[in-house]
Amino acid sequence: MSVVELVVFDMAGTTIEHEGQVPQAFRDALRSNGIAFAEEELQGLMGASKREVLRFFVGRQFGEDASNPSRVERIYADFGVLLRDYYTGAGVRPVAGVEEALPRLRGRGIKVALTTGFDREVTDTILETVGWRDGVVDASLCGDDVPQGRPAPFMIFRAMEATGVLDVGRVAVVGDTVLDLQAGANAGARWVVGVLSGSHGLEQLGATRHTHILANAAELPTLIEAELPETSTGK
């Protein structure tokens, strides 16, 4: 049996190229709806459920207002339209080397799951665009699939459920944000791996509980092969 049974990857910035589309969609949606925010606050919330990000800013501005849920949904709809436009314009590409890394992991008998703060519609659009809908990953989980997004561990647990993995000590969590690493630590994952290909840099990730930091997710198979030689080939 493989020492690592499941790798749970984040999407934007970890497996999908990060070119600023997500924060730009947030900026434009918030500004067009008159919602105040600070750039450092927005940056710190990267990796969270997108609706939860909007609830934070709306709640802070309007307090416990009965209209907040409808405000959040209106802004979220604007955010979704903007994000799809930005991805369409800039293109959706995997992080270099990740397309080769995923089958390399699965060839060793390791399940692969993707988690994201996007909703299902945006997630499926991205997966369809990069050709990952069938046979490339074993599961994909969205912020809307769980009661609370990162740093809560629930998407990781749902990924374990979806792939039939029972022991969190056999799970590796990989992400580019502080919230990704916090979710992995909160889940009790044995490996919590930060990557420097997305929103947060070495200073932020290095100050967050982790087991490894890599340049990008494409390096993960080599890490597993080098540090965990007892991992099986899946045969």
C-alpha cells in the first residue's frame, strides 16, 4: 500500500496558472458595488470560499443587515461573470509540468483530488477548458460543496470521502496560499506542502505550518519518490 494514498491540490495558483484573474475579478466586483476593501485584506483571503470573502466585506460595511445575503449574491454574480471573462481573455493553462505530474502520481496508485473556492460552474468550466473532466483527476471539490471553506478542513475530508481514503495520515495537501496550508494542518494531513507558483510567497507560506515548500506542484512526484521511497508503484 502506498504511504501517500491521496494528494489534495488547490486549483488556481497551484495546478492552474495564476495570472491575477481572481483578485482582479474581486476588485472590480467590489468596486462596482461600492464595497470598501484594502488590497492587503483581499490578498490575505486568497484561497477562501469566494462567497465567504464577499460575506466578510459586505458584513463589515453594512453590519447585521437583512439585505446582506442578497447583496452578496448580486456581487457574487458579478464576480462570476468577470472571472469567466478574464479567464476567457487570458486563457486557462495548467502550471508548467503539472499535466505530467498528475498521471505520474496516479501511476503510483495515488489518488488525486482538486479543491477550490470557486463554485461548481466556474470549476467545471476550468476543468473542461484544460481537458481534466475525465480520467485526469479522481475528484474535484468546491467551496459550495461544504458548510465552510478554508481554513476549515472540510473540502479535504470530502476529497477523502470521494476517493475512499480513510487515513488522513496518508494524505498530502498542496496549495499556494496560507489558507491552503491552514486547511491541511487543520485536517491533520501528514504532508502540508506550499508552492510558490501563486498568490503567496515564501515569507507568508514559510511562516505558516507546513512540511515542505516547493517551487511548484510539478515537483511533488519527485519529492514523494525521494523522501518516501516506500511508496508503491500501484501494481
